[in-house]
Amino acid sequence: MTTPTPSKFDVVVGAGLPGISASLELAKHGRNVLLLDSAPVIGGLLRSYESDGFLFDYGTHFANLTGLPQLDELLFGDFERDWTEFPYLRAGNFWNGVLNEDIDNPDLNTLGRATHDRCLAEVVAAKGWSCDRTPGNARDYFLEEYGPSLVEVFFDPVFKKFVGRETSELHHDAWKLFNFKRFVVLDSLASNYLKRLERFDARLSFHRHQDSPSHRLCLYPKKGGIGTWIDQLELKLAAENVRVKCGVQIDRILVESDRVTGVMVGGNLYEVDHLVWTVAPVFFSRLAGLVSNSVPPVTRMTVLVGLIFDAPPLTECHYLTVFDTALKSFRVTLYSNFRAVEDKRYPITLEFLCDSADVSRFNWVEIALKEIQEMGVVRDPSRLIATHVCVVHPGFPVQTNEVVAGLSRQVQAIAPFKNVSLGGRASGEGWFLDGLIKGAYYTALKIVNEK
């Protein structure tokens, strides 16, 4: 194991969960760690904010155990008593005018018998993509995996709503950001029987969360919002002597041959032993003076509308995904169903994904009230006691073919640097947060085990 000289740092750029995980693991092994982020606080979107005396979450609401004991100890150790455990999440959805409180996967029965049967027949007959071929885009993938009917009635319109692009423009793995791959069909007994076969299990859903034989334990802080987790991790970073600098910009990356020797931050030079980069790699190329023809990240804006009622919601779901294209909302989070209620106030958040021009174009509170009533989540909007609107920066990533190809080029350009590791979304190897965290953790392990 190598240890940097006292004057040198393992510099981790990006203080989201991947960057935090890498920093903690490096520091645990005695490395001299500097964690940098341009945001004023660590955590990325894994934060909470206060409005009308109540805490709301920005994006991710629940934490999941990773299944790696040492990493789970790193992220959750010493704080076990501060979390509420959920064996599974009560996640529902709203599609074709129907509220489904039993499962978050779309139910083809809402399409009517004729369309349901046509879609099911095509799904059963679909050959799927073999490992020796690569789809040209998301639409090609969906057609081969599910058939044309589901592409027409679900994938094309729903992805257009969520990311503002045609499926033919998207990378074939773009669905992983939403994890859309299974559909409810027939009845529960028939579905359970069909799912015994591997090829059908990958495309067909159970009718209820309780029917699934495997669930990942979900956690939520007993007090405060999900940002409490970041507060806990901040204490861990301090205890491990990680130097954290937020609200800063890297002015320049110093390069000699095939190594990064330093980073300039606010006029100060920090000598680098190893650099872990977890933000968009295009910025590394620019700061290091590399020739770059990469496409910058594409995002949609996220608008959060917080509503506080004086009566509980009509559903017990923790959250709902809104597939219905007649509505603008993407997700509904019902806080009172997974944390204690204070002063008979019941908070709900509606999340909207939109283009930047739409942020000031619509009355988001008015839309939220109309849609939440239409979905049957609340009975009487007159019981509303407070509202707010929050616009989240940066927005939601859009994985077009052009963006993913550009990321691949950047990864290849950075690969020759012997003391640079890419983590998080910068690695180009992960879509889910869980995988990104594990990837950053393994990156840190590799660094500390270098000879």
C-alpha cells in the first residue's frame, strides 16, 4: 500500500455520494484526502430544504443498503438507531387515468382487453437482444424486447414526457435511469406462473410488492429529511480528517506527461498524488488543456412543488410515478406515509421534469393541485394550508446517443493518465446510484492497494 507524502493529496472532485464514499474509504486507510465541490454544501441532490417550517427532500428520498458489509458500515455505521427501516417501499403509479397503489410498474390491463392482449402477445413472442448485438438506440431496443404495440402506447409517449426526446434519440440503456422494464399483465396467479420462466420474469411484473421474493431494505431518517444522512456523513468526513472545500471552482489542472501533478483552486495549488474525478469528464479535459470535441451533458429542469394539507392523503403509498401523459407531473412523494406528522400537517411533493423555458411559463402550484386531485391522492384541495415551488439545479440527465458517445470519448482521452480515476457518472459505467457508489468505493480500494 502506498501513502502520499504529507504535502500531496488524493483529490476527489464531486461531493455526491460516490465522491463521499471514495473519500471516506481513502481516508480510512490513512490517505491525505481533499474533497472538492462547486456546490455550497456536500451531498448533491441528496439534501433536504425547509419551507413553512417543514423539511422537503430535493431528489432521492430513501437510502438502500448496498449489500457490501464494509461499504454499508462506511455509509451507515454508528447511525443505525437514527433510521427507520422499510422491508419494501409502497410505490404506486398513475397511468391511463387509473391509480395503482399496489405496484409501481405499469398495468397493461388499464389499456383495455384488446390492446392488453396484443401487447402481451408481442412481449411473449419478442426475441430480445442477444449479447452479440448492440441496439442503435432506445427505440430499437424496446421494439426487439417488447414489440411495436408497447413502444407505441408506452415507451414513445412516456419517454417523450419525461426527457423531452424521442426514443430514437436516446441511448439504448436510457431506460435504466427510470428502471422501466416490467409490466403488469393478466391476473396475479397467471403472472406469478409466467415469471417462473427467466425470459418472462425480466419483462413481467408481480401485481403487488409483497409478492416479490426479494426486497432490498430501505432506510429513512427518523428525524429530519434525507439530508440528515449527509449531515451524518459530514461528521464522518471530519472524523477521518478529510479536508472538504465546497463552493469552489478548479481554475486549472496541472499535467506532466501522463500524470496530474496538481490542481489550482482559488489561487491555491494542491499537489496531487491521485485524482478521483466524479463529475462530467468534459470539465477535466478543459481544465487540463486537452483537445475536446465532447458534447456537454444534457439535462431537463426539475421543478418541485411542495403542498401541505391539514388532512392525510387518500393513499398509503410512499410515492407514485406518474406515467399518464395527460398529466405533467413525474413523481408524487407522500411524506406523511413514511415519517412522523407534526401539528397535523401532511406534506406532499410533486416533481416535474421540463425544459428550461417552461420553468417560468407555467403556474406550477395550480397544475400540482389540479393533478393531485385528479389522481385521487387528496379529496379536497381547499384543505391546503401552504405551498412552495423549488427549482433544482442541475437538472435531470438526458442520455442521448450523442451525449453517451461523447462521454465515451472523454473517458478514453483521460484513460492514459496513470494517477486519474473516474468515478460516479463520469466513469460511464453506471446508471443507478447504488452502482455508482459501489464503483467509487472499489476505485478507492484499488488506489489504496496499489504497490
